[in-house]
Amino acid sequence: MGFLSLALAAACATAPYTKRSQFIVVSEAEEVQLGADAYQEVLKQEKVSHDPQLVGVVRDVGTRIARVAEKPNYQWQFSVIDDRRQANAFALPGGKVAVYTGLLPIAQDTGGLATVMGHEVAHALAHHAAERMSQGVLFQVIGTGLSVALGSQTPAAREAIMQAFGLGAQVGVILPFGRTQEAEADRIGLILMAQAGYDPHAALGLWERFEAVGKGAPPEFLSTHPSYGTREKNIRSWMPEAMGYYRPDASATIVPLPQR
């Protein structure tokens, strides 16, 4: 067995809930530290909101979902970034999550926010960042090996082959892999929000609202994210699974979000 085969075997992991096999060569400790460092850098550069209503509801929903994620070694942190142009949120390794104020009008209520927070917590829970870093390392090793193997080719031929390798990796592997992770985060996020007491049907309304404002999105095969139509179809197919985890909680009643 060659070195690459040994590395692949040693780096085998499994995603929670979906049981998808993962290739990860970055340790959880390294991943968590990178996430904490990157999060602090982002918060230094952005305008962080201290509005007690906005921050309170984001932390409440996020904490409920993080609690069922069962990662006690993570130091979960939920921040609100005051940028109405960004209808977005992100999660960094180790449980560092931020929501942009531009997302709130689309989320509309705590059910929509729970959908987003469940999705972001799922990325952290499934070690998606470490998986992407590991994939980058793997392609770097393969690219270096290919470059060495092409040593007898003319510079022009070698450059053309390497460009084709890079394009093929991007369209054929990296973008589809990104869509796989996003779909997995949608599926795990549904389960997490259901376990936290939020009706997972709220996810359908959120993605319908995103679709209404997301006209002009790139074709799915050129994107790291599934199309809105694909997302809605997937969520409907996963709904029976999510409902199996649903435990209604009166304290997780879906209410309108404060808007600023």
C-alpha cells in the first residue's frame, strides 16, 4: 500500500447523523484553534451589534441548538454583525457563529432563524472546515505528483495539463463537494432544530423567501451551494426523518424577530 493509500485510510472519519465517510487530516484541536483565531479577526473588522434584543434572540436560538449538538468541548459563541447588505450567517470551527442583520428580514421569525442556526451549527458539528482543508492538502499532493510526472513534457504541454487538472478539480470535485457539505448541513440542521423544539417545517418557508430574493443566482453546477429548488426538494424528502426527532417545546415557540 502506497503512502497516499495509508494517509487515506488513517484519515477516515464519519459525519454525524448522515454517516457519510470523511477524509480529514486536520486534528480537532487544530481546527478549533484556527476557528477561534479567524473569528476574532472577523469581529475586529466588522461592526458587531450590541443591541440587546437582537443579540438576545440570536444567542437564545443558537444556544438551544448548540445544546442538542452535544459538543461540550466547544466554547460556543453567537454574535450579530450589523450589516444590512449581507443576508448571511457563518460558522467557524469550534462553535463560533455570526449572523448578519441583513438576514433577519428573510428569516422573519425564530423558526427561520433556527433553520439558519441549525445549518451553521451543523457545519461545525460535521467538521466541514477541516474536511475542506484536508481536501486542499490532498489536491496539493496530487498536483505536485502530477507536475513531477510531467517533467518530460514541454513547458506549454505541462502548463495546459496542469490547468486542465485545476479546472477539472474545481468543477468536477470541489464545487460538487461543497454542495454535498451544504446539503448535509441542511439535513443535520433540520434534525438539530427539531431536537431543540423548533418545528422543522419552518425551513421550507425560509428557503422559499430566499428563492424570492435570490434571482440571478449562478447555475447549480457552478456553485458551492445547491439551488433553492434543490434545497426545498431535499428538505421535503428529509422532513419525515426530522419530525422523528421533533419534541415540541413551549419555550421554543416561533415568534417574529425584532427588525432594525
